Amino acid sequence: MFRSSLRRCATQARSAATAALLIQTRTALPAVRRQVLTSRSSIAAISRIASITRAYSTEAAAEQNESESAPSAEAEPEVRFADLQGIHPNLLKPIIDDMKYDTMTPVQAKTIQPALKGTDIVAQAKTGTGKTIAFLLPLLQRMIEEDNTLADRNARRQARSDDIRGVILSPTRELAEQIAVEARRLVSHTGLVVQCAVGGTDKRSMLHQTRRQGCHLLVATPGRLNDLLQDPSSGIDAPNLAALVLDEADRMLDVGFERELNEIIKCLPKPEEKVRQTMLVSATIPDSVIRLARNMVRANDFEFVQTIPENESLTHDKVPQHIVPVSGWSQVFPTLFELLEREAATIKETPGAMPLKAIVYFNTTALVELAGELFYQQRQNAKNDRNPYFSSYVMQSKLSQQQRQRAADRFREARSGVLLSSDVTARGMDFPNVTHVIQIDTPRERESYIHRLGRTGRQNKEGQGWLIIPNSSVRSARKMLQGLPIQQNSSLSSAETDVAGGETTPHHEKTKALFGALPRSILATAYMSMFGMATDKQGMAEEVNEWTRLGWGWEKPPSVSYSWAQKLGLANTPGMQLSEGGQRFGDRSGGRFGDRSGGFSSRESSDPFDSMASSARRDDFGRGRSGGFGRGGSSGGRSGGFGGSRSGGYGGNRSGGYGGGRGDRSSGGGRSGGYGGERSSF
């Protein structure tokens, strides 16, 4: 009864909220106006609880393009930016005239108007839905309302580093810099000054620029902002703070920023001294986000804004998802090269398709670096043989900020290419026109799979997801990814080849030759990193030792220290090569891509935050979805996924070569040079 009542309230509240927004932004039909006015009193009492009756699981975090407007999954009334009331013209001008945006995305339409009222906001919103503008516009408007001189360009002259009026916190430096770029576009016709403070960059240079230019809006990562506020000599302060935004709040907590966030709040003016508006934006609403909201949001003056439509799928249904099991790591890289070459050949033969632009995800920094060296060597061989090659870019946490930024910018601007990445790019990063996401081995958690997959299929464009895993990981993958519409694919010959039995393919031979040309230290570092995530260390030792022999062409695996092996319980494992001192490959620094890493109660509460927590839906199992990973059967015409009945291999009849231009290798992890071909349509 309670859930049914909440659903009815939610439906009524959503209808009224949409109508109310249309009244404020455009001329509405008289009948609609009368209906809204007569129902407003009853809606006010239930609006808060109604708005929180549906919270989506981690699948809601599947991401799309951040900076563009996306068509809605529902047929909702269009709301034009030009019809917005309560926004200074100097803020609307860059949106309408410079960015050429006409209508709001559904997320913007649902979020901007409530935020303009000045209440605190907790919004559940996926990236790629225009949410950056959705929180930037109200934040900037509040800053101007509190000091209308900021709307004039002359205000830049009076900007000071110790009088910051707005703060936006982001979990990663790349996303923070991306938000800062968007903010600078929005304030281009005002006197507002935007600065960015992120870790991994020179603090002294940032402070020099901020003191010289001043700052009204600071976009920062929690660690760097906490450092600045704790440092009395920094000159950074916000005594007149008007608004605070926490973007990707769930991600900030995932990476361990809760302590820094609490410290930051202590350094800001107390609400009773200076009232500020807080906007907390999150793709998911786990308990940790509820706890954060309790500390930062005014319980008596906040609104929960649900921007994910009721009928929107929690995963990217439009993105075909394939799993390719291989017998061991000896087949992983040959299968990867075969997949990329096959997809590129199909693209080239498909008129009007977009060029292949892929992101390949690995679980360790050492594997990213190994893959980067492999692709570099493949490119060098292709140039010598006058064959086409893949442009490749490397992104991982051990690179310097400058190297990461350079690689990100080059891949973002490239028409085609392959980005080899750790999870550093899995959330928030804006890479347009990514056609393929390929994940190597089972991710650390289900949420990582979803976020990675969200790099493709953005803005209703086509994309594909692939998961290449050794058989030893199939059981964990089936458990982790249960219920997702992943189809097993057996169309790649490299994945089906019995390498241990003496079989081989051209891709195996080519990859083995590439491994043979790599520095032994890089291979040894990757070897050691394989044990970090393995629960069955003995089984992993057997598998990677076979990889060194069959895939690399080594007679023996790399030597490791006895103490390291003993710590992992491998000291007595057959095949392990032990030494007294061992080779400290994991401590080595420098090289082509930067640092080397070795690695490893039944009563209902009246508390609005409790209501948010109790109504949050944490997963989508049992939604009546079609047969997915680990399930057989079908529903609505969709065949069962991996582990159940199959409809056959995807793209098994594709063949042909690939082509492309050439270019010179660049520093900092980015590879220049073209890669020809266009993407197939579905």
C-alpha cells in the first residue's frame, strides 16, 4: 500500500512539476494553468517524498557525452533557454548565441528551475545529459544575484583570491578542468573570473595566477582545495560563498575523499553566518551519498530532483555487448588485435560510417603501459613494412598531469585511434564519437563495467562493448555481471585457437614477435601486477607462467624476490623463478609513458534523508529484462545472454584489411598518425 501510494504521488508530482515549469517559461493553455493552480496546495505537501520514490542503481551511471544536448528517452515538452525567467541575459547570451543551444535537455529542464529558487538540491543525474550547464547556470545566477556588479565585465578588475563566491568540487582533475572550460564559456559576457585548482599540477603557478587575476568561481578537486584552505599563506578564502556544487558525489566518495570533504566544510563559512546554496549531483544514491547529504544539505530546505525517466533502461540497451572467453592470457592480445583489425575493415567497407575510435580498458597501470609499448612497436613495424597501423594513446594514473592532459586532448580531437587506459577515464571524461569500448579481464566491480561501457553509444550514437576474459575469470564475471544483456561471441579465431596444443594464427605470431621486441623490465612489471587482483594466486601463477612461455617466447618467467613470493603464498609454487634480492621492476621510473608501476525497522522515518535511502533501488535484477549474462531464455524478442541460449556470433562474417595514414610519434603518451576506416552501422 505504501509503495503504491508513493507511486501515485510521484506520478502526480511529476505531472505538476512539468506543468509548473511550463507556466514559468512559456505561455500555457488556460486549462492547464487552472489545473496546476488548483492542485498546487496538495502537491506541495507530497512533492518532497514523491520526488524521491525512485532512485536508480549503479547502472544509472552509464555515461554519455557531457557537453552536448541529448534527445530524451521520453517524449517530454521542450523548454527553450530563451524562455527561461530569472536568468541574467549575460548568462543566456553565450548559451544561445555562442553555443547555439536552443532547447534544454530533460535534465536541464528538471533541474535549473528548482535550483533557481535557492533551495539546496540533491539531483540524481547521469553525465552526458547536459548536467554541467544544469548546475552551472543556477550557481552563476546566484552569485550575480548576491552581487549584481559581477554581471558587468569590469568586475574582473576587482576579483580577489580571498573572496571566492562559488566552489565546484569534482573527483578527478580531468573532469574539473573540463567543467572549468565550460564555466569560462558561460561567463564570457560577465565579469566573473573562473580558476581551476587540481592535484598533479604546480600549486605555486596556480596560486600566482589566482592572486594576479582573482577568482569568483573555483573549480577544484577535494584534495587540492583542502590543501589550499588549510594553508594560511595560500590567500584562498571564501567568506562570502554563495553556492557550493559537488559533482559526481558518489565517485568522490568511492575514491576516498570523504575526509577531505568534511575538512573543506569546516573551513567554509557556517550556514548561520552566511547562507549558501548547496547542490549535490550524483549518478547513484548509495548510503554514502545519503550520509554526505546529511552533512552538507539543509534538511529543512532541500529538494531531491530525479532526472532519470521511469522507463529509461539502467544499462545502455542500444549498445551491443559481447563477451569473448579465451583459454588464457596467451590469447588476450592476439584476440584484441584481431578484433580491432576486423572492426576497422568492416568500417572501411561501410559508406557513411564514423571512423573506428576505441577505448581499451585494463585493470592495472602496468598492463596499460605494456599495451602502450605493444601498440607502439606494432606501429613501428607497420611503418617499416609500409603497412597501416593504429594510432594509440595512453592514459594511466602514473603519468604526469601534463602527459595525461596531452594524451586526453589528442584522443579527444582525433577522428580515429585507440586509447589504452586504466579506470582514470571511466567516468566524467568527455571523448566524442567513441565507437568501441573493449574491456580486458573482469573489472574490479560491476559499477566499473557500467561506467566504462558508458564511454560509447553517447548522444544516441551507435557503439559496441566487448569484454575479453580468460576462462579463469568467467566465473567471477558471471557473478559480477549477472542480469546484463551480454552475448557470448565466438567469431574471433584467435580466441578459439588452442595455443597450448600447438595451434597458432597470424595474430598470435605477430603478437609474439611484438612481445619479443619489448624491454624485459616492462614485461616483468606487468607479470608481477597480474597477481594483485587474483584471488587464486596459484592458478594465476600457472596461467601467467604459460603466457610468458607461449605468448612472449620466454623459456622461464621473470625472476621475483623470495620475500615477495612468500608474501603472496607463491614461494613453493612450481614454475616460479625466485631470487634472493629479486628485481625491483615495480620501483622503476621513467620511460616512454612516464612512471613504471608494479602493482597491486519497519517504521517509516520522517527524516527526508531516510526517505531517500529507503526508496533507493540498488539493482535491476528481476525487472523482466531479456535474458542477459548468465541467463538463458528471452523476453520481448531478445535472445538469452552469456551462459544461456545464444543467437550466434556477432559480426562473425566480417573480413578484410584496414588502412590509414601515417604520422610521427609524439611524446607524453599520445601517438599521432592516422588510422583509416569507418564504423559499421547496426
